Amino acid sequence: MDTRDADRIKEAFERLAGVVYDSYETAAEGAASMQEANFRLARSVFQSNTELLKAQAEIQSDLNRRALETMAEQTRRHRESLLKLSRGSLDAYDGFLDSLSSYYEELSREAGEPGD
């Protein structure tokens, strides 16, 4: 093997080493780029989930507020109905007592009238 062949082999190895180095460098850059893209995707997903949770919390809060308002209105109506029913019952009881009183007075009058 002469010097010329040794120089060509050395040159071929240097080119091969350069190609291998370039391919590793390209792979490393690709991996770094992919890692950055994955990081951006993860951050985007996290931010989207955070916004989704905030929106869900607002919706749930609104639903709870509406449910409480509805319950308060139903409670008010039930209270009014109960008061009307109580007043009606009290009026009926007063009427019953008045009728007993009137009946007693009538019986007393009839018992007090002589000669009938």
C-alpha cells in the first residue's frame, strides 16, 4: 500500500466521519426541536385545561346561583301558601266557634222563654 492509497483511505474515513457527525448533529437538532414542540404542546394543553376548568367553575357557580334563587322563590311561595291556609283555617275555626256561641245563645233564649 503506497502513500497515495493511504491518503485516499484517510480521506474516505474523514468524509465518512464527517457524514456520520453531520447525521448525529441533525438527529440531535431534530430531537431538541421535537422536545421543544412537545413542551409547547404540554403547555398549551395545560393552559387549555386551566381555561376549561375556569369555565366549568363559572358555569357551575351560575347553576348553583340559579338553583338557590329558585329555591328561595319556592320557599317564599310555600310560606305565603301556608299563611293563607293558616288564615283560612283560623277563620273557619272562628266561624265554628261563633256558630256554637250563636247556637248556645239560641238554646238559652228558647229555654228561658216560658210557655211555648
